[in-house]
Amino acid sequence: MEHNLDKLDRVKIGLNANVLKLVAVTAMFFDHSLQVFDPGDTPLRWIVHFFGRLAAPLICYLIAEGYHYTSDKRSYTKRLFLFALISHIPYVIFFNLNGGMATSVMWSLTLGLIALTAAKHKRMHVLIKIGIVVLCCLAAYPANWHYIAVLWIVNFGVFREQFNKKMLVYTLIGLMFYAIPGLFSMGTFVTYRFGFLVAILFFYLYNRKPGKRNAFYKWAFYWFYPVHLVLFILLSLFFM
């Protein structure tokens, strides 16, 4: 009974998907702005990076939610793949990745959606499911957030109805593959990576409502990623 009341309260006062998207893109925007307006290793940079850790997990969560609600999963996957292609060159230019081997988080999100589709397939053998998820993790390795994003998306989709379990798995993935390794390789400044844990509050407050839906809202969040990178590229040229 208490569990049901808790769910009802969240529906009444919670955050819809559009709000989560807005929080994610705002966090991403300010985090990426540090590439242009570099304050050095200052408390300000730490705070902005800490807040920026909300972007990836919130977007991964919404990808899994999108999988649940969409009636055309193939078109959904194609849209993500298209924007992975569109975002590649701006990403490489903005982050000065001359070799071109790395690519944006949009590729990780695409592979995460593919992995989740396999994991949720009703007739596929479990070993084949595991194999596809592993292959998606390997294919995502050159991309931003790589296999972490793939595993988060699969976790959020598979354990969608089990909040405590999916938060536990989410936390373990983030600690083991992201936050703790950073301390050993880059020092204490990267404690900002533990900001990914703040996303749990937003997951809890999410009311499973999409918010206002029209063509603008549908496409604005896809276009935000490559467009904001192009904007920062132009600004970086201006401030050179």
C-alpha cells in the first residue's frame, strides 16, 4: 500500500520526460562550455563538471524510456544513428581529436538502444542476447561514455519496474567503470565524477509522463547535440 501511494505521489509532483531532457541538455551545455571558456583547475570548473555528470545518465534513462513507449523501435534506432553520423565531425573538431577514431555519445546511445532491444527480445536465446550486448559494448568503445552508456541503457530498460535494483546496478556500473578508476588515473580533481550519483534524485522524481509532445519537442533534443557543438566551435574560433 505504501509503495502504491509513493508511486501516486511521484505522478502528481514528479518531473516529466521533457524536464529531464532540459536538465540533461543544460548540464551538457555548461560542461562543454569549459572547452571554450577554460577557467583552469578551479572550484568553478569542478562545480560545472559535477553538474555536468547529470547529462549522460539522464539521457541514457530517457533512451530506455523511449524504447518502452515508442511504437516503432526501428525508426527510433535509425534516428539515433542518423544523429550519430551528423554529430561525428562537429565532435571530432570541437574536442580536437585529429585521428578521428573517437566519436560522440550519440553512437553509444544508438548501440545502447540496439543492446536493449536484444535484451528485451522475447524469443531470442539468452546467450545470443548476452553476445549482442557484449558486441555493442565493444563497438561503443571509441565513443564518448562508450560501454558505460550501453550498460546503463540496458539496465534501465531491463529493470524498468524494479527501481531499487536498477539504481543499485546503475550505481555499481558508475562506480566501477567511471568514478573510482578516475581517481587512480587522474587524481582527486576528478571527484566531480561522483556527480553521476545526483541523477538518482531525478530518476526518483520522474513521473513517467512525456510532457508536451509535438514536432518541435521531438526534434529539438536531437538537433541540440550537433548544433551546440557547432556553436562552441565558432565561439572557440572567435576567442582564439
